[in-house]
Amino acid sequence: MKRTRWIPLFTVLVLTLPPVSAPAQTRVQSVQEAIALAQRNNPELVNARQNRTLQDQQRIAAKAALLPQGRLYINFDYNYALPTQLIPAEFIGGQPGEFRTVRFGLPFTLTAGAEVTAPILNKPVRTDIDITSQNLRILDDQTLVLQDELSTQTARVYHAVLLARAAVAINQRTLASADTLVQIARVRLDKGLIEPLEYNRIRSVQLTTADVVQQNELTYIRNLNQLKLLLGLTLADSLVVGQQLTMQPIHNDHTNMALAAGRDGERPQVTLRRSQLELYKLQLEREKALRLPTLSAYIRYSEQAQRDRLDFWDFSKRWFPIGVAGLQFSLPLYTGGLRNSQIARARMRVKLAEAELAYERVRQQIDTEDIRNSYRQAIRSLDLNRQNYELSEQNVQISLVKYRSGLFSYDQYLNVFNEALQARNRYLSNLSTAFINQTILQLRN
């Protein structure tokens, strides 16, 4: 009975304790899943999309310059020195030859009114709208470039994770063989069949292999953390890569089309350069448009009161209406050479953008062709590397049996082991290169 009294109290404590947030777990089964996740959650891409939405307000601001503008205003003036003039006194009943001082205006003036202006002909403002739209198009192209670079980087890091994990597994098997070799050598040392020098050399290989395993584990963790960053995950989040590094990349329709393509589609980097060129052309057009005349209509109505004292709140005194409507025509004639200088600079920017576009197009074609050639070479070499790797693994096992039976010296075994290590590294490196280039070609198709 005493134990049951603690059950309600325990329940209350459990319910009132703050929940403990467990780290999220993300699982990806292929490089395509990783790329899709990166394009959806990568912070740089998310910020780029938000910035695009923010900059879209500039379109509204540009269009507003072509719409009628209205304002209310109130002006208060204190004329501390009013203009005066001498007039003949005979006009106001004085003697001929005499003059009287006449003051024009009153010291205090209050004007309240409204004004509406509307542009009728304004080529620069209309060009500004096109420039704003082109700037937004450049933001879209920049996002596509960032997305393309992010996809390529994700593919490289993703396969680097697979490669590091495969290297850890292979070197762990190598370490197990080294442990077996040390045990054999220890027994022979105790029996006096080998010298301590040979045992120490075998022990040194074991320690070196153990260090290589730890270094591979560190590389795997670093690559995994870098992949988390690209996928928009935190360090505390769990990321599980379910795919294993297979023995052979798989050809598919996308890869075959990319390999067979004689001319690639336009890359996002080239599209960005083209959009920048169009922007500079619009800016040149705007500089030329500043030479053209502008025409706008306006209407203004106001009421004005003039007082000797600050008694504008006395509405029994008169207010005088002022109304005006008209057209304003403006034609720039001379700007000290500034306009010609701005047009010359705009032309130079257009020429520079054309050169950059041509260079970027060639650079992307060469880059894609280099990736295509690297992939072809990797595929051709991969089968040879795989066969060499499998043979070297068999040779290590055979040489281990011979060393255990005393038919092989340690130096003979070590030579076979080093050859197997080189064949393994070539195979893994070539396999990773084939996978990475295959994925990039699929992205660019």
C-alpha cells in the first residue's frame, strides 16, 4: 500500500518535466536523394529563395514611378525682410514730387494644398522597369548556379563518405590479418624460429595498419559532417547513408545520353552570363534614353493666408485660393560631358560582358568534356583495377598461408602485401571517380 502512494506523485513529476528533444535522424539511400534533400534544405539555397522574394518588391517600386503621384503639403513662411519700393505719392493723394515707401506682402504666410503629378512620356523610367525585371531574372539564374554547384558538391561529398566507409571496412580486415600475423610471429619468436627484428617489423606493420584505420574513421566522420552541412542538418542530427559502395557503376539512359551528346545544353553559369549581358544592354539603353525629353502633367490647388500676426486660427479672415494645372516638358541640353561618359562606360560594360559570356561558354564545354572523358577512362580502367584488386587479395591470403607454413619469408609476404595495398587504393579511387563523374553527367543532362 505504501508503494502505490508514490505512483500519482511520480506521474505528476513526469508530466511536469520538460520534454527531452532527441536528435533528428535522416536516412538517405542514394545520391539522388541526398541531392534532392540538399536542394530543399540547404541554408544557402533557402536564403537565396527568400532574398528573391524580398527583391521582388523592387518591381512594384519601379512601376510606381509611372503611376500618378499625389501629396498634401503645408508651408509656413516667415518673411523677416519684406521687399519695399518707392512710389510717387501723388498716386495715393500726396504732393507731386514726393515719394512714399510701400511694403509688399505680410510677414507670416501659411499655405495648405494638394498636388497630383502624372508622367506622360518618360523613357528612362520605363527602361528602369525592364532593368528591375532583368535583375530579378539574374537572381533566379544565380540561384540555379548555386543549386548546380551545390548538387555537384553534394555528389562529391556523398561518394567521399561511401569511399571512406569502404576504406574503413577494408582496412579493418587488413588489421585482422595483421593481428593474425603478429600472433604467428610471436609463437615463432618464442620457439626461436625468427629473430626479434623480424617480429618487430611485423608488429610495426600492425601498428601502422591500426593507425590507418583510425585515420580512415576520422576521414569518414569529417565527410559525414560535411554532408550534414550540405543537407541543412546540424551536428547533433543523425545522418544514415544506407547505400554501399558497389563494385561497378551502372550505366543508365541519362548517362548514355550525356556521353553521346555532341553538344551540351546551356549550363546555368552560361545562362547567368547571358542575363548579365542583357542587363548591361538595358543599362546602355537607359543612358541613351536620358537624352530624350520627358513630359509630365500636374495639377495643384492650395489656399494661402497672409497675416501680420500669428493668428491663422482666426477663420473669419480671408484665405486666398490658388489653382494651377499644366504640362512640364524637359529636354536636357548639356551636362558637361557626363552623359557621353556614362554612355561610353555602358558600351564598355556590354563588350566586357560579351567577352565573359564567350569565355564562360567555352569553359563550361571544356569542363563537361573533361568530366565525360574522365568517366570514360574510369569505366575502362575500373574492370582492370577490380580484377587486379581481387587477385591481390587472393595473393595476400596465399602468401599468409605460405608464411604460416614457413614456405615464405616475411619480406616475401610484405612485398605481396604492399602490392595488394596499392591495388586496393587504385581500385577505390577509380571507383569513386567513376561514381562522381557519372552523377555529375546525369545532373548536366
